[in-house]
Amino acid sequence: MKQIKKQFSHDSLQDADSIKAILKAITTGVGKGKVVLSDDQDDIILEPEGLLNLKVSASQDEDRSSLTLRISWHADRNVSKKRKLVVGDGK
């Protein structure tokens, strides 16, 4: 059975303490293998497992700063932690 694609998006103004609490809840959920996100319009349940890909991006200009965190994973991916990457110049 093909899984249906589901998306969740939330945009709001928050103070630093509220964002700290949200990030703490997300990290706790990632640690437990279940992250539940919901608001008055939608919800989604994510189950992170195995190796997770983390991307951190930041930018700053005169009047605006941005920090983006992205965590992604493939639930059915079987990746060996013992694989060694070798990079050479082709010679």
C-alpha cells in the first residue's frame, strides 16, 4: 500500500522562551522516536529512526537574521555505519 504524502506547516511569532520550549519538545521527541506536531488547522506524527541527516543554515544581513534547522531521514533505508568513504584525485 502506497503511503499518502502529508505535510505540516506552522508560522507564528514567538518569544525566545516559547521557541526554547518548542525546540526542547522536538529534541525530546526525536530522542524517543516520535515527534507530534499540531495546531488548530493540522497535525502530523513523525517517527525518526536510524541515522538522521542534520542541516543547519544561518544568514544575516542589515535588518534580518535567519536560522534554519532541518532533520530528515528515510524510514526504509538500510545504511551501514561501517562503510568507509575514500576520496581520491583519480590517479
